[in-house]
Amino acid sequence: MIRKRGSQYVILSKTKRKVLGTFRTKKEALKRLRQIEFFKHAKG
């Protein structure tokens, strides 16, 4: 989940609301969120 806090975008976990990263642009945040989702579901 991406939220805007002040001038930065923050990636938060869906359940515990942990901060997984802060980024200057939404594009950077989306890129990192895709990476996180990829590795969560990677097998082997």
C-alpha cells in the first residue's frame, strides 16, 4: 500500500502497517512495491 506523507511516498504493509520504504516519487515507490511482491511470491 502506498501513502503520501508530506512530500514523500511511503510503502506500508497491509496488515501491521510497517513502513517498508520511503521514496521521493510515486514512480519509485511503485517500482519497489512490485519488487517486494515479486520476491514474496518467488519460489525455488
